[in-house]
Amino acid sequence: MAEREFDNYLARSGATLEGSRYAAWLAVTPRGHGFPAYYAICENRSFRDKDVAEAAAAKALADMTGLEPDGTPIFPEDYTGFDD
């Protein structure tokens, strides 16, 4: 799991087992009061290995350019999450 701090939010990355595959996600939690919002990352990818899914989520967290005022992640234009 990786973390990035923003003025009003803390963003974390991770992976969760869904059936026989892992899904990569970001969780954005407001500082102070509130519940985290979860965002699926690399939805067009399928991960058999948790470490690979976590690495993809951590890369997406690092690639974010910031957060919207409501905490929604912002990515560069045409960002796909794929290296190729």
C-alpha cells in the first residue's frame, strides 16, 4: 500500500481479491470527518498476483496530478495506466 497526502485528503492505494483475480483501487479519505471514497484503477486489466495489482495501484497513485475539490483523483489527459 502506498500513500499520498493532500491538503484536505489522504489517498491510499491497494488491491482486493475479487473472485480469482485482484482489483487495484485508490481510497481517498477526507482529513477530519468523513468516510473514504474508493476508486477502481486499471479496470481494463486483470491481475492474478496481488503484488502486481498493488504495484499498478501505487503507480496510478504516483501518476495522479492531484485531486478535485471533492476528492476525485485527477490523472493526465489520455492516461490509461498501461506502460505500453
